[in-house]
Amino acid sequence: MPWNMQDYPNNLKNFDEVERKKIIEIMNAMEAAGYKEEDLIPIAIQQGKEWYQNASDKEISEVKHASNPKKSDKHDTESANPELMDEDVQVKFDHELEQWQVITVKAERVADTFDLKEDAVKRAKEIADNKGTKVIAYTKDGKRQ
């Protein structure tokens, strides 16, 4: 069920208005893509918190002054893939790019890249914790750890 600024889950009531607005936007987009409510709410809250912590003053102002999310808003659903919710998250080294990659099993695109393996593992754990899955890490030469 889509949400708006007057009708949203009770666990969003203590968030700053701009942060709540962003979380609702994320929740509505995930819902439109086919994610289950029990899966999307904690993920949207985590992503909304991260966005709010890392957003510039300009980005916060843009969201603040943008129209409020409506239940009838249309969302791009082509890039979402709810089938990946149950898949584990891998940390692999890409020798061409010389970077560590975070990618969900069966995903077509990398979620993130890092210079340091520790950073990649940390991000993979965040993603896996949100989904309730586990992290599978590999060594630089491709051996499973």
C-alpha cells in the first residue's frame, strides 16, 4: 500500500519531516517495484537515514521544497528486482578495475565498489543485514573464505 505524509507507518513518526518524506518516497518506489511491505520498510528506513546523514544542505532543501509523496505517484520499477531479496551478498575482487565489488548473487549489476576489502565487507554486511541474508567473501585470487 503506498504512503503519503499523512498516512505512513507508525515507526516513522519520530523522524524529521524531510527525512520522513525521503523514506516515504523510497518505500513507495520499492512497493511499486513489488517488494513486500515487511521487507521494504526496514530497508527504506535504513536508506533514508543514510541519505539524510550524507545529503548536502542543497539536497535537503530540494526534498523539503519538493511536492509531498502521493499514493498515486508513478515510480521507475525497471531497475528493481525483489527476487534478489533472498540472495546472499558477495565481496569479490575485480582485477580489471583493481577494486573490491559488492554484488548480490544473481544480480546483473554491482551494488558498490571499494579500494579496501574491509570497506566492501562492511557495506556487504549492511546490505545483507537489511535483507536477512549472509555475506560471502572471496580472496583476491577468487577463493571463498
